[in-house]
Amino acid sequence: MSATTAPEPMESLPVRSTGTPVVLDRREGPFGEVVLRERGEHFEIIANGCFLMDTSDGRSERLLIDVALASLPADRTAPSVLIGGLGVGFSLVRAAEEKRWGRIVVVEREQAIVDWHREGPLDRISGAALAEPRAGILHTDLVAHLRTTTERYDALCLDIDNGPGWTVTESNESLYSPAGLAHCHDRLNPGGVLAVWSAQPSPAFEAALRNAGFSGVRTEEVAVARGVPDVVHLALRAG
């Protein structure tokens, strides 16, 4: 798929499937309980009782990858991308479909989610992408990885919370702090892009990105069937 900043047409906005959810797997991990449910033809991931995502719509997760690639210099060859959060796999699949990407690293801290993709029901979504030689999963905590690794990437595409102000666990809050954003800045190659998914716009987070030394800060929106739009916050590290 070619990179684009345009969301899919608004007239085809999906509505989450209805019906009684069926629990397929429930596990207690180091960060609490994670649950995989099936509702009709779709899957849902729940963490500590908080709805994270489902497979009824993947436009904003794909947009996260598309706008990151579109923000990179056109002459950058085989740019590397770190995807923070495997989720239901939409961002990984989008990255694997785009041949311009080079190395694709997915950081996921929940072993259960990794298992659901490698040997469980979510394999039908991500199986082909995980078979891509360019792609791989790093089983670790994203916040710790950004703080400790010496690796650099051309793009960081982060989707581990419902937004900077609505985190899944308290430990994730540091990612959006001045120190956490400094780590993100340091992990980018010059001219690289930080893309952060959120369930709602956040002018305060845009200001935090500018204060952290990022340039070109902007927000891309994806309208949803009800409520405020999903968004992708974008910011560039100076070249």
C-alpha cells in the first residue's frame, strides 16, 4: 500500500459489532490481566478491564504507519520503523505491505498478545506480516526499551495506550513526560518522525512535543462513528 495522509471515506464509517462477547483466552501477566474476546466476526483485546482495541476498524492504526512514512524524506532508502504495541496487528500488517519500509520492529510487552498472533486466532490477521523477513517482534516493555537501547530508527509509531492522558498502566505515563519524549527524540535518526496514536486530540501533548525539541508538530484525525475522532500526533526530529 502506498503511504497517504488521507483517511478512508467517511461514508463507510464502521460501527463496532454487537452481540455477546466470548472469552477465548484470559491471562494474568506482569502488568495485570489481558483478555482476548470474540464478538461476532471480530476480536477484542481487554487489559485490566479497559477496552483497548478490536478488529472492527483499523483505519487509524494504518494511518499511524502511513503518515509516518509520508513524513520521512522521499529519498530515504529502506527506513526503519519501531512499532510500539502489537495490538490486533493492523499497524504491523500495514508496514509489512509497504515495500519502502526496511527493518520493522514491533515491541510488545504482553506475552499473551504475542502468542495470540503467533499461534492463536490473531494469526489470520498478522501471519503473513510476521513471515516477512523484514519484520520481527521484541518481547519487552516499550518504555524501558526506549530508555535503555542504543538503537536508532527512522520512525517511531507508538500505540500502547488510549492516549497520552489515558494510559493502560501507570508505568506508561512516563512515556509522555519530558524525560520519555527526550528518549523518543534520542532514538530517532536525524529527520526521523515520532507518531503517537490517541483516542482523542490533545493540544497539551502537542505543546509537550514542541517543548521536547520536536518540530513540525501536527495532528491527523480519523472520524469515528460516535464521539471525538481518533488521532495521530506527529513530530519530527530536526535533520
